[in-house]
Amino acid sequence: MSKGKLNVAMIGSGFIAKVHSNAFRQVGHFFDIPYEVCCKVICGRDRAKLETAASRWGWSEVETDWQKIITRNDIDAVDIAVPNVLHSAIAIAAAEAGKIVLCEKPLASSLEEAEAMTKAVQHIPNMVWFNYRRIPAVVFAKQLISEGRIGQTFHYRALYLNQSGNDSSKGNTWRYKRSEAGMGAAGDLLSHSIDLALYLNGSITELSAMMHTFAPGRDVDDATLLLARFANGSIGTFEATRYGVGCQNRNTFEVNGSKGMLGFTLDDMNQLDFFDATEPANLQGSRCIAVTALAHPYGQNFWKPGHVLGYEHPFIATLGDFLNSIARQEPFHANFEDALAVQRILHAVERSATSRGWVSVEGQTA
Amino acid sequence: MSKGKLNVAMIGSGFIAKVHSNAFRQVGHFFDIPYEVCCKVICGRDRAKLETAASRWGWSEVETDWQKIITRNDIDAVDIAVPNVLHSAIAIAAAEAGKIVLCEKPLASSLEEAEAMTKAVQHIPNMVWFNYRRIPAVVFAKQLISEGRIGQTFHYRALYLNQSGNDSSKGNTWRYKRSEAGMGAAGDLLSHSIDLALYLNGSITELSAMMHTFAPGRDVDDATLLLARFANGSIGTFEATRYGVGCQNRNTFEVNGSKGMLGFTLDDMNQLDFFDATEPANLQGSRCIAVTALAHPYGQNFWKPGHVLGYEHPFIATLGDFLNSIARQEPFHANFEDALAVQRILHAVERSATSRGWVSVEGQTA
Amino acid sequence: MSKGKLNVAMIGSGFIAKVHSNAFRQVGHFFDIPYEVCCKVICGRDRAKLETAASRWGWSEVETDWQKIITRNDIDAVDIAVPNVLHSAIAIAAAEAGKIVLCEKPLASSLEEAEAMTKAVQHIPNMVWFNYRRIPAVVFAKQLISEGRIGQTFHYRALYLNQSGNDSSKGNTWRYKRSEAGMGAAGDLLSHSIDLALYLNGSITELSAMMHTFAPGRDVDDATLLLARFANGSIGTFEATRYGVGCQNRNTFEVNGSKGMLGFTLDDMNQLDFFDATEPANLQGSRCIAVTALAHPYGQNFWKPGHVLGYEHPFIATLGDFLNSIARQEPFHANFEDALAVQRILHAVERSATSRGWVSVEGQTA
Amino acid sequence: MSKGKLNVAMIGSGFIAKVHSNAFRQVGHFFDIPYEVCCKVICGRDRAKLETAASRWGWSEVETDWQKIITRNDIDAVDIAVPNVLHSAIAIAAAEAGKIVLCEKPLASSLEEAEAMTKAVQHIPNMVWFNYRRIPAVVFAKQLISEGRIGQTFHYRALYLNQSGNDSSKGNTWRYKRSEAGMGAAGDLLSHSIDLALYLNGSITELSAMMHTFAPGRDVDDATLLLARFANGSIGTFEATRYGVGCQNRNTFEVNGSKGMLGFTLDDMNQLDFFDATEPANLQGSRCIAVTALAHPYGQNFWKPGHVLGYEHPFIATLGDFLNSIARQEPFHANFEDALAVQRILHAVERSATSRGWVSVEGQTA
């Protein structure tokens, strides 16, 4: 049986476009996918940079005007890997042209954009690259929670710490400007933590947040902290910062429940810590599970038990699952709707930081 | 040279009285102290229990009425190891009788009591058993911060998690009742975290907190969470809970600064993690320092390098330092004043939890 | 400038052929390489399996007779990924036909084969897939040792533990048969540890070994242990086993020297532990370096600092370095000569296990 | 009921005498013991040092001639805490005088001495301070092994690494001289590892060892390494060194069995790692058990769950158990017989290191 071709356009040529390119190149090596993926065109502002990226990753053509991509009939899917403020125009145009839309997180630079985008893709296959959802250890955590292995949740606790803000060489890039990024650490880092929290622990009903900027003159948050109440009765703390000196990319969560505890840190992404409080008292202990067994999520897709995965594999798995969901006409998550839920939380965070009090997360349903 | 005798009365006969008794028995073995400590009398409600404790720990007499202790001329020091609500009456009476006063934390069951107590001991040697201040790793952390080894502080982050609240056998003890304990996790656990934060990172100017009770019918907090601003410009998160299933006694702090990071957890109390961001990029990493060298705090007092300390040693060190401070007429910390500062934070926490907004910590000076 | 084509034939279609295939697919994405790699033909015994592998990984043709590959003029390089006992015939034939030869480890199933193979490739670009040499943390360890950061070496200590032998489902595969594998844990696991030891700590002069088989009727070693003396005056212990229940793929080394210590474990392959004994006593501690900085080996090739690599990346790096070495006519390691040195140690191990005494490693030069 | 007095004489006034003194002072605080322990006299060569020790630890008298102690009728028990070469004369004399004999490890400076000593105490209560046997985590490991929780043992692996040998300030003390210590790292460090191995895994039948001295002119081993076969069919590796730079007191063991794995390190002495291979594949992981629960060994003796012990507590537990064993006329381990078994292994180690081959451990029974 011959597979249908899926012609892809990549909008963007920076770091994350490299990561997505790798996913398009690798997805067929590790997943049975219903399409022959064709890396058709890569689009950006700087032609020289595009030529290099195209040559390196095998994009057939380069293009500097994204609007030309939208009007081409030979493009099936548009992948958006550009600064946040540009997401909405491209996504909406692509959706209106009937393209499949893939978008880097955070979905948008404002709640309004996110809402418009979500509406636009309503009848179009769509996804957002919340890559950490497909780390095997994270999927396995979700599975254990769903099976009731930690019982009723009491506490959810997440950190996302990096040290980029303290590095003066980075302060002038788009991620540090409100006009291009919309938010700082909140959009860049906290959005990941919130997405995982909603995925693992359900919706947040209200929160109290603070946003803080350490660098003089910077107009986005360097650090955002919040306390939250979840619909399931548990309570949570979140901390996202670019001034977590000593941490390059420390993304962690812990969940305490009536029957046990789960813990994850991206530094050791192939592991999940599980404490089973139903064991006899003298045998209780946090066990470090190497989530690389055949029986684990994606355990059949990559290497062998005990052979670890790296940063790029969850992107490959995200793409593999998304392509299959399209062909099977099944729902896929995280989609724009899911990312809109994250954006609503970020919006509530801003409202709370301004009002200096608790706010409810309007419009969110459990 | 013969030493003066110090006749001690212990008020209390529970777990913490046992820990204090051990400190009185051991202090002379590991510290040069200016007194001959005499364990004179142990006082409590249950005579049989007292007899057992006296026989085990070598208290010469037992007594069931603490007020009789206060009026005895042969008692030099009174150590208070009873439920929180009883602290103030005993401490004030002892101070008025001119006794040296030692008091278990938290200082009191309310801010008003704490203020009265602090006033009462103004001219009397006094201390509060904030034992964690004298863990060698904690003292060493303080030293590194003071030396500027982590630079300007950005973030302070503390957890104190235990799982006692989820254990139905414990719910009926005094620690779970407002009338005896004043507060729940906040007084029991958070007070430790706050004391260490004030010690290590200076005063807190404002905070936003939530208090939550998981168990139906319980009238104290099972968990207290807060966000804080410190006078030095850093921001902090605190979480204290009795529903941290999976954690028996997890007391941690982390500090991120412009030049590095420090991390401590009570589970590994003989270690301090230090990340030095001034090292060359390729040699940076969090180093795990075994704080047992001769050059470390209390490195000459106990065993040899590489020979670890346990839970009781910081109590012994606290007592050793306190006794010397009396003889030398030097200030000692944590004293009632320090513990009052903690109580002010706890009070602000309650106000914030009620008002659902940020509150300033009145009366506190940096 | 257009690149020359490099037509590759893969001999083998099992797990390791998949890993090599990935390296051929990925090398150009992360390394500047002087060739256009063409995945020409994949060769094995089972045509159906080959078709699947070819389709998945993009091998243009399939072939079931490896000898036909050797005589083709359009094949530039032959990659050998078949059971050990087949390595020598293929490698020698390929070398005689002037092909570039890549060979999976261990080089051969006997010392005699290894010697003949090494002689055969003398004037041919050749390499052996000792992949762990190119883990960034391992390369960085080598760099620190070379810079004298741990001083004179005292101890070298290596473990390679897996639990495959205790899994009855695996006992019938070629790795457990002398006729196909030559050795058991020694060839499969210990060969890796020895290669790293020779790379990091120089040559071994004498050793005392034991080989042990736990499973009744099995004719290869399940576990091999040895003590060793190195030419640099240090002493070593090695343990390789398939009965290390609890360990899926635990490959570790530690080196103690006069100025410090290094430690590595494959489970945390993105980290290197470094203890600097030249620091002040109170600041000494084993620091865990995340070997993902731009300044680290291969730090510019893959992702960003703090973004971890997985099992396959060292294979990609091995291939990238090898292809560049060919074009630049520079030496490449590990080559057949290096693998022969490993084989000599394995041979000495067998002699020692038989003679139950120390043996010198003949023919090895420092 | 009044307790009988037990008058104790301490022979020695160095570090280990301090540790034993602490045990005598503390034992009654944590154990129900059948005697009133009286610290009667401390004996050594240097009167000034003795006076200090006596005053600090409450020994009633000082004495500089150990032989005078032996002839005193008012001494019930003699505790030997002097350099190894002095153990046998004192122990034999004390036994002949009918004293209870306690002796620091290793039992003696030679096998001959150890045999004579063991014979001498045959009808006398006796013990050797192999303190690590009474770390709760070690006792719990023994319990899990006995319950069959790790099944048939395959591998036993022990390290005892310190860095004292590399510290030139220590090279001139008695521990580095054959005439006073008998052996170097073997007697000092390896003896501990061997005792634990015999306790946990049963007797050793044969071994192959190497002893190495790094320091020029030193006449004892700086490092001793060995491979071993146990009577239960498992195989073992041992490494003891004073040149383990980076490790102050790293005493570890690991056991792999058909059903699981156990791991212990003295650096984290309150923890035991347990891997249960009978769990479902996706839930397997090494769990870190905090061995401080009420249900754990000595869980009722010291503090509360989650409150850690330090270096001295196993000494206290050793003494508590020993005193009870005397009163109950029950066997106690480790006694001289057990320590003699260790000495036989050390002797075999020396024979093997000399003969450069495997030797059987004569006279040892399983």
C-alpha cells in the first residue's frame, strides 16, 4: 500500500525549527505513520540562513514570504516556529486556507490571539508542540495517576528554572521583549509547567500570582510564581524563572496524593520517581523507575530497555501521534484548545499579579 | 578551675523533651562549656511517665506542677517543651523569677503571646530551639552567603513536607487542635522554614499566602503556602504541609543568586549543594559538599571528617553555643526576638490567607 | 562545492544495524561532513526483515549474500553489524576489495581473527563502533585527565552490569553461544569497559581474572571480573555481568587520582562527576557537571545547553568524526588497532581465568 | 528492681575510645539494659590526655598501666581501644582474669594472635566492635536477604574508600606501620567490608587478591583488592583503599540476586536501596528506603521516623545488644569467633597477594 504524501512547510529557521525539522526527518524511522512526509519548503526572513537550514535538513525549497506559502496548493501542513507574536496571523491564515496547522508553544502572545486562533482551526487538524507531554516518564505518570496509584491528589508542585536571564548576552533577543514574546518567563517556561499540570492534574480554578523583573528596563517578567487551587481539590505551587542560576533547564513536577507520590525532573528525563504509600511501612521508599522498558510508553518505538532518550525524542513522538490522529480522525492533544487553556491561566496570572489578589480562571471548565 | 553548677528544670516529657534531655546529657561531651549542667527536675502531668523519663535520662526529681518549679531557688534554667499554648505562661513566669529560659519552637500560639514573652525575657538569657540553624551544612550555607559566594540573591525556595496529616492515628493529638497548637502545619513546619529564611536571606517585607485544611472538621491548617518578597530584593516560595505523602521529614531550601546556588535537604543533612557560577562554563556543576570536614562549622566538636551526624547533634550544638553565650554575655540567636520575627510572619500569613491578597509584614525591620 | 558521494552497505539488520542506520541518516544533520552519504544497500539473511528495514531507514536495495556486496564497484564503505563470529570474514574481504570498513564491537570472536583483521585493514580507513568513547561526558573526562586535573592516577574502577542473563527469554540468542559470540559478558560488556579504560587510563600490563557461568549448560561466561595493573602505576577493578539484576545497562567508571576524582555512569550519560581535591577543604565536593554546555565536547553539534542527548548521539558523533578523518587523512580512534588491544586484554582474561593466576598482557605497548 | 552494676575499664584514649565512651554514656538512654553501667577507669600512656578524657566523658579514674586494671576485682568489663598489635595481650589477660572483653576491630594484627584470643575468651562474654553490622539499614538488608526478597545471590560487591593515605600528615601514625597495625587498608578498611559480607552473604571459600602500596617506604598495603567465591555460589569483588581521593569514608555494598538488588553506602547510612525484580516490569526501580520507620531495626530506640541517625548510633546499638545478650546468656555477634573468620580472610588475602593466585580460605566453615 502506498502512502499519501504530506507536504510540509516550516515557518521559522531558529533553534526550535531545527528541532521540528529533526522530528519530520525522524518520525518515519520510529513510528508507523500513514503519510510520506515531504519536507517541501522552509520559510524565514534571512535567505542565507534559510539556505543553510534547507541544505542541512533537506527542505526542498526556501521562501522568505510566509504568505506565499499559505496560498500554495501543494502545501498540506504548516508548522509555525517563529516568535510568539507572529503565531496568530500565520495560524489563522493557514487554517483559513485549509492547511493542517502545527504551532510552537506558547500558542500566542495574548489571550485574544489565542482565542481567535482556536476558533480558526476548529475544523482543521491542529496541534501545539507541548513536547514534554510525550516524554515517556510523563506519559507514564499520567497513566499511574489515572490508574489511581497515588489516590486523591493533595499537592501539585512545579518548577521551571533556567539561568538565561542572568546571561547578559541573551537579553536583547525576542524572548525578552513584550512586543515579540508577549510575556517573559511566564510564556516561555511557565506555559510548559501549566500544560503539564492541566494534563496530569486537571483544571485550575483560581490562583494568586506574582511576576517579577530583575533586569532594569526589561518589559517582561523574569520570574513568575503562583499558588493555585485545582478543581479536584488539590493545591499547587508553580515557579518559573530565568534567574534560577545553577539550573540550565530544570523542569520538575511532584504530586503528592493519598496513596503515593510522583516526581519528575527534566534533567533525568528517562526516570520517574514513584513512592507507593500502600506498601508496608518498612518497604516504602521513592523508587526511581527507568522509563525505558518495553512496557513503558513509546517503549517499542525507540531503542532498547536501558537505552536512554534525549531532548528530541518527545518531539518525534508528538509528531508521530499527531500524524496518526489525523489519518484516524481521532482527537489529538495538546491541540489549540489545550493551549488556549494554558493561555487562560497565563492571562489569569497577569490579572492576579496586577490586582495583587486571588483571581478565578474564567471560562475554564474542569 | 571548678565550674559553676547550672541547675536545669525540664517542663515536658514528650518526644521533644527527650531530645532536649539528650542535649543536656551530651553537651559537655562535645563542647567546652562554662557550667556543670545538673539535670535537676523534670515536670509534667503524668507522674508515671515522668518517673520513666527521669530514670532513663537522669533527672534527679519529678514534679507535676510547673509553678512550683518557678518558685524554687535552686533552679537556674527552665526549658519549655510542652504544647505551644502553654509556652507563654511558663516562659513569662520563669523570666519574672529570673530564670534562664529555653523554649521549644514555635515560640507561642499567637502573636500577642509571643510579644508578651519577648518583652518578659528582655533582660534574661533566652533562646528558642530552632535547631536547624545549627546543622553544620546550614551554618556553612550562611557563611558562603555572607562571603558573597552566591552574589545577589534572586530566589529563595523552601519546602517542609511531612505526611503526618494523612495518618489517621495522629489526628487527635495536640498538634492538630487550634486550642493547643494555635496553628497546624504553619506553626509546626513552616516556622522552621521561615526561621531559616530570615537567618539566611534576611527579612521578608510582604507576602501572599494560602492555608488549606484537607481533613474534614480539623480547625488548623494542614498545608500553608506562600509567596514572599524579601528586603534584599529577592523573591521566595514556601510550602509547608502535613499531606506531603512520600516525605517523612523533608525540609529543604534552595537559594539562587547572581553568582551561584545553594541547596539543602534535611534528608541528607550532612551535605550542602553548592553551584559556583563563577567557574568556567565547562566546569560548572552542583557540588555536593560533605559538611563534616575539620574546617566546617562544628567540625572539631563531634566525630571525624566523613563521619556523619544525626538529628540530635544540632540540638547539642545549640545548647553548647547558648551556654557559652551566657557565660560570655554575648548575644545568642535564635532568641525570643528572632522567634517573634517568625511569629510575625506567621501572623501575616494568616492575615493574607484571610484577606486573599498581599500583606506587608508590619513591625519587621530588616 | 559539491560533495563526493559515499555509498554505504550495511551488513546486518538487527538492533545494532538500526542504530547504525540512524547514525548514517542523522550524521549530516549535526556534523559538517565531507561526503553525501548514500544508504545504498542493506544485507542480511531474512529478506522480509530486510525489506522492512530498508523501507523504514531508506536503504535503496536489499541483498542476502554479503559476498555480492564486496564485489560491487559502487560500494565505498561496508558497515559490519552481524554476530561476532562473522566479523572477520566480511571485514577481511571488504578490506581486500578496498572498501572502507566499519565494524561493530567486539572486533572479533578470537584474538587470532582480530589480528588477521587488523592486518587486513592496515591501508584502509577503518573504525570500530566503540560508541561510548564519544559520549560528551567521556570525552570531557579524557580532557580533564589529559590536563592533569586529577593528577597521578591511583585507581580505575569499572562496572558493566545488565540483567539479560537472568531473563530466560534471551538465553537462546547468538550472544549466549560460544560458536557465534566467542565470549559472553566479556565480549559483550567488558570489551566496552576495557576500551574506555585504555582510552582514559592507558595500557594494562597484567591482570588476574575470573569468568563465571551461572546458567547451567551455557558455554560462555555470564560474568567476568578482573583486577589489573596499568602501565601508569595505577590499579584497577573491572566487573562485567549479565546477572546484575536491578541494572539494565549500568556502565560506570571511576578514577581516583592524586588531585581528584572522576565518575561516570551511563544511566546519567549527560553528566560527569568531578571532585577537585585541590580546592580548599571546606569547598571540596563531587560536582555533577551537565556536559551539555557549548564549551563541552560536541556542545555545538546537537541541541542547546541543558538539552540532553540519548543513546544514539555518540554513534552519530563517531560517524561524523570518522568521515571527517577519512577526508582529512587523519588518524581515527577507535580503529581496528585499538579494538585489537581490547581483544588482547580479553584473551589475557581467558588465560588468567584458566590458569587461576596473574598473566601479563603480551604484545601490548603503552 | 535494682540493676546490677557493670564496672567498665576503657583501655585507650584516642578517637575510637571517645566513640566507645559515648556508647557507654548513651546506651542506657536508648536501650533497656540489665546493668547500671559505671565508667570506672580509663587507661592509656599519656596521663594528661587521660585526665582530659576522663573529665570530658566521666571516667572516675585514670590509669597508665593496663595490667593493673586486669588484676582489679572491681572491674567487670574491659574495652580494648588501642593499636591492633596490643589487642591480644590485653584481651587474653582480661579473659584469663574472667573479665567481659570488648575489642575494637580488627581483632588482631595477625591470624595467630586472633586464634589465641578467640581461644582465650571461649567461656567469657566477648564482642568485637564491628559497628556497621548495627546500622539499621544493614540489619534491614540482612532481614530482606533472609526473607528471600532478593532470591539466590549472584554478585556481592563492596568498596571501602578513603583518602587518608594521600594526606601526608597522617603517614606517620600507627595505622601506617606494620609493627603496630599488622596491615594497612586491609585491616583498617577491608576488615569492615569482609565482616559485612560474611554477615550478609555467608562464607567465602576462595579468593584472589592484590595488595598495593603507593607511598614509597611504607610497609603496609595502601590498597587491597580481591575477587572471591562464596559458599552460596555467588561471586564477589572487594576494594579497600586509602587512596580513594574524593571519598572520605565511602563504605558501600551491593548485592544482586535472582529476585532483586540491595545497595548501601555509608555516606547515606539512613537509607537502603532495594530493587524488587518481582514487580511488574514497568514498575521496577530501585527504591530508596529511609530506614527510620518504627518497623525498622532500632526504629523504636532512637528518634522518630524521618529523623536520621549518625555515626555513633550503631556503636550504641552494638553495646545495647551486647549487654542484653550477656544478661540473657544468649549468643552475640560479632564476637571473637566472627572476627577470627574475618582475620582468616585477611590472612588468605595476604597469601594470595604473595602467591599471585587463587587460595582457599582454610578452616572456614559456611
